[in-house]
Amino acid sequence: MHLRTLALALLAQGVAAQQMIRFGCSQLVIERLDPLVSPGLNPSPHVHQIVGGNSFNSSMDPADHDLVADSTCTSCTFSEDFSNYWTAVMYFRARNGTYKRVPQFANVGLRAVGGITVYYIPPYDGKTTVTAFKPGFRMLVGDAELRKAEGMQRQLCHRCYTTADNAGGAGVSGGAPCTGDDTQSLPAQPCEGGIRTTITFPTCWDGKNLDSPDHKSHVAYPREGSFESVGTCPENYPVKLPQLMYEVMWDTTPFNDPELWPEDGSQPFVWSTGDKNGYSQHGDYIFGWKGDALQRALDARCNNAVCSQLRTQTSEEAMRCTKPQAAVEDVDGWLENIPGRETSE
């Protein structure tokens, strides 16, 4: 896609292209590890897809784990970003009850093997500054055990691309994330261009704690308004953070044949948590940028993956950064059960 077309597409989605860092992170590994919620447990309860620095492991104790020093590569565009980003994985359930992992595809304008599109966005007014995350910072959005809309965190949603040629861009399925026809639940109908998950993190920090027992209580969303409108942070969360957002593009197109769907017409996709409704998708984050690189980039209001303040690597270099499973098991074949789950819920 030409740069001008890309810029127009992003603007049509409600994102000011000149005020955001947007880049791709290829797949690092797909496995059952979760150092945030289940530290030290191998395997953890459900499958995740992980991107970022290759020092990712089951524990990652902030007292002795340094993502920058311990990583030898990153699967992300910016070579100074050794953070880890991860989400649940989508599976297709066939009529015979077996499961197949749904692959991911690169977002518009990017080259990657699956993975996540990552955004760091400063306030849209073009002047308000934000504070970059600190070493050791980590947080979580969503709840792997959630099975209903009630209690679902803000700005976590799914978009059904209704035509094959508009996946990731503006058009029939355009608009800002989590607006229009976007749904908290998984789409009920076949999506000709695939499904996008958007996960948007809180932008207000208490300024003291790098983490909290639930990995959520040290951060908050604006008290009023929104991040986009430079909304006011709650009193106990005075520090404005950049808007961290994930987009995950799921290639559901191989499974769009109605003959493959359940005979009752219900949608056939299931999260690796065992959730067939869609409410349990979640995003985990452990900060791992080198030095003050992220703060410099935010202050400069860098444009997408082009930033004079940051070192970049080629897409090929990023795609070569992978690691073998530590929790070794088949996550890709036709499976009798989703790894770690006996049934879908």
C-alpha cells in the first residue's frame, strides 16, 4: 500500500498518523507460558501468542530479569524494543469437535509473520506530553476467566472485516477502534476479510507502583472523557502514559465455508481460554525498551515506524527472531482439545 493511502486509512480509523508510533512485531513463539499471571508455571493454563524480546520465559522476576540485557534479538521493528507483548490465541472448532489454531496475518502496510501490531500514541492535541513506562513496568488488560460482557474492560473489541479487500483499512469496516459495528463478543457471522482484535490499555498511572497484585490496580483509564480528548486522569493516578494498543489480525478466511460451521449456525471460533463467546481475550505487557528510547520517540511524536530517534531493523531481521517452545506441545495441528482445556465454555 502506498504511504499516502496508508495514512488516509489510518486517519479514517480515527488515529492521527503524525502522532503515533505504529509498528509490527512478528511471532516470537506460541506456547503455554504466562510470566505475569502464572509466574514460574510451565505449562500455564492456556496458550498465548508472544512477540518481542527473546528473553521471554516462564518467570521473568522483575528483581533479576532485565529484558534489554537478557535478550539477544527482538521480533519487533524497533531494535531497541525488547518488551514482551502477548494475547490469547484463536482456535476454530470443526463439526467433528476437533480444533485448529487460526493463523494471523500482517496488518495493512506492515510485513510480519503473524504477531501483533503495536501502537504507542501520545495525546491527540499535539502538545500534551506523556511519561514513558519505566523499567520493570507491567500491566494486563482483560480477564481470561470472563464469560459475559458484564465486567469486560473498556476498549477491548473485535472487528469483522466484511469484504476481503478492506482488512485493516478504511471502508465498509472502517472507523475508530471499538466503534460502529465492533463487538465485545466474537462476530456472529463469517468475516470475508478476517477478524481484528483490538486491546487498548489504561493511560493513567499512580506514579509509584510498577505492578500490582492483579496487574491492573496501578493504572486507570481517564476519569472523564477519553485519552483521545486528553481526558482528566483520576486523582490517585496523576501520571499520563502513552496509549498502548494492540491489534491482532486473525485469518479466519480458510474457515468461512458455511459447511464448516456448526449446523445450528453459531460461530465456530474459540479463544485458547476455552471461551466460545469472546469476552476472555486479554493483553499482557512487560516493558523492555532500551534506555530512554521510548521517551525520546514520544517527545518527538514519531510517525508510524519511521523515527529518527529510534534504531530500526528490517522486517526480515525481526521475523528471524524466534525461540523454541519451553512448554513443548502441539498447538497447530488438528487437536482433540485446545491445549490446557478439556472443553470450550
